[in-house]
Amino acid sequence: MSAQGDGGAAGVRRLGMVIGLRPEHREEYLRLHAEVWPEVLATITACNLRNYSIFRHGDLLFSYAEYVGDDYAADMAAMAADPATQRWWGLTAPCQEQTEGAVPGEWWTPLREVFHHD
């Protein structure tokens, strides 16, 4: 997850990101996400991410999440240190490829929010 975001109402930071999906790994990626491990889901929740979704358009993945915590860097470091999440990323990373404009140090490319309406 990227630390970039335009913030939001009452402590909610909306995050949008994109990454490529390798066509030769498409079915594996979809299979993995049809049954995400409970430990990974628990870590996502413990790290203050809500409404986390991944959408697919052809071989482009778009993720959306809302961060509701107060220390994004610490929460993302905790997620990255989680052994189950590390194993999960070990399976999903080969299915993905960075897009043009990827930020150094970030796997997914952060998107700038240009409009929001509640």
C-alpha cells in the first residue's frame, strides 16, 4: 500500500493504486483471491485498512482501500512484517508487474484522487 493519498473525512484516507497482472498468471491470481487466507484478512483489518477491494480490467488491477488508523507507516510496516502476509505476497507478486510511473520503493502505483463525493 502506498502512503500517498489526499486524506478524507474524519481521519479516513482513501487509497487507489494500480498494477499490471501478468496474463500467464491471471488464473492463479484470481484463484488465490477467491479464497484469501484468514490470517491475511485479519492482518489487513488489524492494520486499519477497511473497504479493501481489488478490481480487474483486462490485465490491469485497481485496488481501493480506506485507511482509518493514525500511523500509516507503522501499520504498513506491521503488515509487511507479518509472516502470513509475507508468504501471501510471495505467491501474488509473481502474478503482478509494475506499471509505468511506479514510485521507487512501492510495488503498486499510487493514484491521485481527483474527485470524491459522499
